[in-house]
Amino acid sequence: MLCKPIFSALAPLLTLPLMTACSPSQPAPQPKPDSAPEAKTEPAPATPTAPQQTDTHAPPKPGATKTFTDWTVGCDNALRCTLGSLLPDASIGQDTITLNLTREPGAVATGGGNISLAIETRNDQAATKRPPASFAVDGKPIALRDATALATAIANAQSLKILDANGGTLATLSLKGAAAALRYIDAQQGRAGTVDAIVARGPAASRAPTPALPVIAAVAPSGTAAKLTAAQIATMRKRGSCSLENFPTGANAAIFDPETHVLGGGKTLVMLPCSTGAYNMIGALFIIDGATITPAQTDAPSGFEETGADSATPVKSVVNGTFKNGVLTSYAKGRGLGDCGVIQSFVWDGTRLRLSEQSEMGECRGNIDYITTWRAKVVR
């Protein structure tokens, strides 16, 4: 679902950055003038341009997520790590607030290691009228934006409360497993035993690396999407095992209609509705190139099954798929609440769809702010 960009189906979170002196703030970009300057008599010198980055062709390897009692944690391939609070089963479906803490890779001394927090209030009615204003950890007040103080405090605490502006309690979060999750992040980021660790602190200088993101050279969409014929649609339904019998009786006929999106180079992406449930629509993926129809290829498992739209066909699929600005997104929900599942983004490189981002939530325990486990830098 990525927010992190994460996904258009999720409402924006209350995301609060770290307040720290670890890295200098960047000057605000200057606004562009409303109109271009007048032409000069003498040609201006050419502005040097950055060299085009080369596709690294790195195979996607999303990081694993791990759960420690009431907190889940995961890191992506660039060692950005996030831990998120989980709710007891009895609280799920009620007004709920969850908290995520994210730490960037790299040594603090060189501008890395920043911590940010995000409070998810979308499932809490009270928070819409009484937004979070501060924290109390074992009764000690902590400012709403002081993510570093919060992370340090919960590592050795028993109680965490999220408070409104009047000091009223909006939520009480369990801290069982929080210290273990923070210790896991220390280890994954190479901070254990160093001055930069949150829990596993030691006297050693930080050796936390900052891995470079893999690069994907994607094709910018251009041209006009193909217009499908009835015969082409029938062919794709057969190849993808996308029978109309997979849809509920009496369903709106519009949900059967395929979507077409231009990719560039004369190619069109087709998302063909294949089957539907209460909260998931599976769409089979095809590429149209002139009169040729081929199943779309991906460099990572997509949707629910690595085998594709149906276990009997090699056609790949996405779930609740959308395509915007050259990015194909899949949002496979584990259940209707959306508090577990996988969100993926793919871009077209001229040959296949490449995984550019993946976010996951493996625990169906109320937290809808997914943890990013894979990122790539997309250049066009």
C-alpha cells in the first residue's frame, strides 16, 4: 500500500518529524517566476545536467517483518526501519489509535539516524474532535513532536498514553515488546553496542551504514492506449481463467470492464477484472502491442499468488489495482478493515513491470499504517 508514499486508498496519517539538531535544515526552495525571463541577446551558457543514472537491475528482496508481543517491526532494503503498535483483539473494530516510529539509516554524526513518528487516528472518532497533543510515558510528559525522546522513553517503560490538548487520555498503548522491537532495529541498522543505539547502547562509535537504493530506469507513459475488441477481451478472459462466473450474480456489469493504460513504445497495459470478493478485486495483467496479446511479466510476486490471477494460469495479477502517473499499484487486503495485507507499486521498464515499492502489515491487529519493506529509485 508504501508514505512513505504509501497508497491512495489510505487516508493521510498524522506524521510528525523528528525535532533534533542532528542534521541541518535545508533552505526552502524558491518559487518559480510566473513568466519566463525576456530573451537575451547573447545565449546563456548551458546548465550542466546530472548524468543519467543507470538501471542497477537489482532483484527485489523485500525485508521481513517480525512481531514482538504488541509491536511489529520491519526494515526495507535501505535499512529504514519501522515499529508499529498492535491492538488487543478485543479492541479491534472499536475507536482505535495506533503509533508507528521510523528510524532512518546511517550514523547520527553524519546526519543519519533521524526518527519520525506517525499517529493513525482514522479509526478513532474522538480524535477528530480532540486531536493528539502530547504523550505520557510512565506519567512523564513528552512533546508530541519529540520522536527521539519518545523512542528512548518507551524502551524502559510500562505505560504509554496519547493525550489531547487538555491532558485527557485518547489511547493507552501496550509497551509489551516495544523494547525488543527497538533492540531489533538497533541490530538491523548496525547500531548495537554503539552510541547511536536506542536500546543496545555502548561506547563504540556508530558504524551504521546507509545502503544506496537500487535504480529502475522506467519508461515514461506516452501515446494512446489501445482500444480493445470483443475478441481480444474474450481471449484474455480465457488465458487468465477470468470467467464471468467468478463474479456475484446480479453484479454491476461495469465491474467486468477491463482498464487500459498507455505504457509507451506502442504498448498498452490491460487490467482485466478476474474475480471479486467482499473487499478485493483481482485483475489479470496483459500487454497489448499492436495485434499481439501477452501476459504482463513482473520481477516480483504480485497480488495474492505468485502463480498469477488463478493457480491454473501463469497470468500475473494485482489486487484492487490502480494505475496513475506511470505507477501500477496493488493493494491486497487481508480483511475488510485493511489492517493487514500488502501494498505494491510497479513501473514499466519497456519489458516488464518492476517492483518499486512494497509495504506490508502481517498482523491483523488494528494498525493500518503499513511498514515499508522495499524501495527503489525510479528514473525516467
